[in-house]
Amino acid sequence: MLKLFFKLLVELTGNPLSSRCLRFIAESRGSAFLNRLFVKTFAVKMEEAESSLHEYKSLQSLFVRKLKPGIRPIDPRPNALVSPVDGILSAYGRITQDSTFLVKGDLYRLRDVLGKEDAEHRYQNGHYFVLYLSPGHYHRIHSPANGAILEQWHLGRTSYPVNRLGMKYGGHPFSKNYRLISEMATPYGNIAVIKIGALNVNSIHLTHATSVLTKGEEIGYFSFGSTVILFTETADFRYVQTLVEGKSLRYGEPLGCFTAFVPLSCGGGCTKSRG
């Protein structure tokens, strides 16, 4: 019951009125008395947090906490693509020639998620990664590679949660929820970082000051729980051997290695492309 209660507070619902009420509670100073219980319920590792528990003056401030500098090693290999978040790998694989990809039994079209025909064509035959952030996860988003942001655009208005029930009853939330898309140019082709909100435009906040990003650099955060999807343009990619759906990842951990565009060795530990 406690987990369900906290999920309501930080993942919100598809109803605008109830979402506003829950958000008001989570952001209020009066919600700070819930912080210790939240930490216990979701086994939050406060030793990794930048501040002590008593310094967070609301449940939402705890939710968007920063980590101590250097606590997440970033894979240093130039051709390694890393997880942009702490989260659960819900799905990954090849994007098909007809621009579709499969998540939890549902078939998604690139055009519906990205909203742009030219962007859709770029990612045909590439790869996708879906990373779900549970309430207890660290909710800041980091760059998955070295590169520069070419364009950012947003789509969608709804606010279905992207947990198990939201995926089941929300009607393709990845292509309907509010989402902020950042397209990056890298030496290994373009990468799309899709940040899917759980409430509205205000649930996704950008923090990067320039368009040039270093791998592992913070680019933003979710003020309420959600999901990140990565699309890679190139099919020339090898997954990390230990990558499986349901795997818990920390930001900076490698998802795999690019094997084309720049002739660099993966350095071992990667497998052939899936699909």
C-alpha cells in the first residue's frame, strides 16, 4: 500500500485535476515528513545523495535529488553509448525497416514517437533502448555520448503514467504523453534522446547551458517519474554482453559500442547487434 501511495504522488495520473492535487502535496513543505518513509519504502541509497535526508524540505525535492560528484563512473571509451539515467531497461533491439519497434507486446512507429518524417527516416534500421525510472530511482538525465544538440522539440499533451498499469491502459503512452526530444550529432551518427513526461511540460526540466555535451553531463531532470527512450541512427552497434531486458542500470554504464563511422575498438565485452 505504501508503494502504491508514493507511486501516485510521484508518477501522477492521466486526470489533470488529480495530478494537480497530488503534485501540490508532493511539492509542499508539509510533505517532508514522508521523506524518511519514502527512503525506506524504495530502499533509496541516501549515502549517494548530495545532501543529507533532513536537508530535503519536500518529497519532491528528495525525488529530484542530485548525487555526490563522481559517484557514477562514466565509461571512458569514445565509442561506448552509456545509459543516460538510473533505471530499468524495459526493452531494446533493432528498429525495423518499416520504422517500428516493439515494447511489452505493443508495436510503436517512429513517426508517432518522433512526430517528424525526416527524423523517422534517420533512425530506420538503428537501435532503441527504453529505460523506465521507478519512484525510488535518481531522476536526473545525462548525455549518453559526446556530441552536440542539433534540435529539440516537444509533442503530446496527455499524462498517463508509464508504469506497468499505464503501459497496459494508457493507450501507447510513448506516442501520446508529453515528450521532449533532443536530437544529438555524434561521431557515430545521430542519437535521439526522448524524455517522456508523466504530467505536462513542467515535469521535464532542461539544465544544460550549451548545445555541446560531454558524455555523462547532466542535461535535465524529471520532476515526476517517467521514461527515457534512446534511438541510434546507425545499425553498426554491438550490445554489452550482459544486457538483458529487466536489467537495472546506472547512468554512465555502457549499453554497447558503435562499430562504424570512427574506427575504434569496442575493447571487448560487447556482442553482435540484436535482431
